[in-house]
Amino acid sequence: MMDELSPLRLWLMRAAFLALTVVLLFFHLLPLDTQPIALFAPDLSPPLATIDPAEARLRALLDQGSDRIWIAPDLLIAFALAWSVRRPDYVPALLLAVAFLLTDLLLQRPPGLWALLALLACENMKTRGRTLRDSTFGAEWLAVSVWLIAILMLNRIVLSLLLVPPPQWSLSLFELAVTILTYPAVVFVTHALMGVRKSAPGDLDSMGNRS
């Protein structure tokens, strides 16, 4: 088994996180959650294929402007926080900054704001990694939840101060809820499938310091 602290292992895992970022962004950019989903109201209008083509085009344009009621969890920040707690050496600040800034640019958010808040959250979780390592998963989940809520609130406050329209409250709260609820699954994938596990007491980090 490859040494956890070997330079090859460190760079492979850093490359793996970058690849994970690209994959998550690819699926996030797919038009899977851009159409309205009527969960409680049946569609009583006739199918587009059975009506006049001009009316069909008009309905399609109107549908694109409808409010969404579904949005996927923010898996990138969830994985970034999970990796930051377990192996901070695998996700250095520069790598996280590049990943988060790339996310801002591709998702057409104000570049830098969400990236900065997410980076601050990950760096804070790194400093608390030793404490969280010795505590229960519930404490880690609570700390992650607090930071996710803080990112949401601070992001909206700054956008409002800059007179930039923030996302819909309903979508933001739904994304926050599903991200928090998905975090245990993210930790399971991180630990069991990706091999990113918490360091044991007395282990050395990449700088030769004991954890």
C-alpha cells in the first residue's frame, strides 16, 4: 500500500480532488434541474406534439421562465469540507481556491465571493481537524452544518449590500437542506471508496508534525 505521506500519494490525491471537481461541475451544468417540476399539480394542458407549433414554442418559452422547485445538493463544498477534516494535505488552500473560483465562473455567480467563503470554511475545518478527529461524527456534522448556513447567510448579505439580486430563498434553503442531509453519504464515499480517512493520533503530516 502506498505511503499516505509520500509525495506521489499527495499529488495523486490532489489531482483526484481536481478531477472530482470537474466531474461534479460537469453534472451540475447538465440541464437536469432547469425545468419546473410539478410535484403536486398535474399537467392538464395537452402535450406539445398535439398542439399548434407556434403555441408549442410559446409554451416552451414560458416554461423556461417558471420557478424551479428542485435543486441538487452542493456536493463540491461537501466533499471539500470532508477532505479538509480528514486529510488537509490533500486539499491545500491554493487547490481549493482554484476549484471554488472555477465553480463561481462556470455557474455564473459573482466571482470570488462564494469561493472566499467556502475557502474560509474549509481552512477553519482544517484547524479543527484534530478536535473533530477525537469527537463523534455528530460534532463534525454540526460544525459542517453551521458553516454551510454561515456561507449561505453571508453570501446573501454581501450580495444585498452590493445590490446584486441573490438567488431565490426557497432554492437556497432547499439546496442547504439537501447538502446537509447528503453530508453523511459524502463522508461514507470519502472514507470507504476514496480512501480519505482521518489520521490516527501520532501520525505525521506532510510537514513532519504530529497530528
